[in-house]
Amino acid sequence: DQQVKQNSPSLSVQEGRISILNCDYTNSMFDYFLWYKKYPAEGPTFLISISSIKDKNEDGRFTVFLNKSAKHLSLHIVPSQPGDSAVYFCAASPVNAGNMLTFGGGTRLMVKP
Amino acid sequence: ETGVTQTPRHLVMGMTNKKSLKCEQHLGHNAMYWYKQSAKKPLELMFVYNFKEQTENNSVPSRFSPECPNSSHLFLHLHTLQPEDSALYLCASSQEGGGGRTQYFGPGTRLLVL
């Protein structure tokens, strides 16, 4: 049973608009969450993270929101750019094993010019 | 070289071959990881090394054998693999302790087993 799920396999957005990528988790022991971006033929690149003591973390165009009661996090990209087109993975790690990352299946984002 | 490097980038091997994947991290980290990404599946953690000691083996078959001679280098020795082992193998590193829980990935080795 997948503990981290990204239910949308793909998302298409117009350049300049907001992209919202969603992620749900089931393990209440998860207390640290990360988003990675992956281009073809490259490894995942770290984007942004959030600890469970916060509900929002912002870095430039990227903002991650965490709703602990709903066990849901989202990544907002504003404004979206064609170079943001990639596969985005969310990942989570538990409080008792901080380096054990569990990944979602990924969402392919396409930003159209 | 910066970040996490992996060699080779592509590998084709027969089921009776023995090969090794190499990973090197230039970030001064003290933990290293092997992940597998198969088609249509999430990244799966295979092995974790903290301070050169293996701390996790995520039920990986013995035909995969990791080696971590020091905190900068990690190997994955492969022998008698099966076609279903064809996948992207990713190495990552992190700095454990002091609140650091972000892992940084290499570009991966694309493995095809014939």
C-alpha cells in the first residue's frame, strides 16, 4: 500500500499561470516533506521542503503548503514557466527514521508557452 | 566535480554477467543511499549507509550487493540479475544529524538486463 500518493499523473498549465501539484500521505509518523523535480535522463533535483511544525514554506516562485489534519501537501509554482516542465515527486520521512524517504509516483507538469 | 556523480550512465548486461555501479559524492555528506526506479513505479529505497555502516536493507535480493568503503564512495555490485531488474538506479547523499534531512541525487545509471 502506497503511503505517499500523487493522484494526478499529469498536469498541463499555461505559461504565467499557477501550477498546483498535490500529494497525499497516510503515515501519521511522517514529519518532514520534500518536493523534487526530475528532467529526463537526470536525477531528481531538490526543490523545497517543509517540516510538520510549519504549514507553509516559500522559496521564490515555489511555495509548499502542508495540511496535517488532511494529510495533504501541495506545491504551488507562480508564475509557471516552460522550463518548469518536468516530473515532480513529493517525498516524506518519519520522525523516527529521518533519512528513510518514501516517494510518491510523480506528476508530469507541462507548461505551455 | 560537484554534487553526486554516478558511473556508468548506461549499462547493458546479460544475466550471467557481474558488473558494478559507482557513486561518488563531493558534498561532504555522511550518509549515502541506493534507490531503484522501475517504469511506472515510485522510487524505491534499496540501501542506506550512515557513517559508512549499512543501516537499512529494504528487503533487496542478494544479487544486489552494496559496498561503502568511505563516506564519499558507494558501489552497487550486480551479479546474476534478472530482466525485471532493468531500471534506473539512483544514488543519493545527505548530511545526517544537525537537522539535515534533504537527500541530493546523482544522475542515475540506466540498467538493461538481457
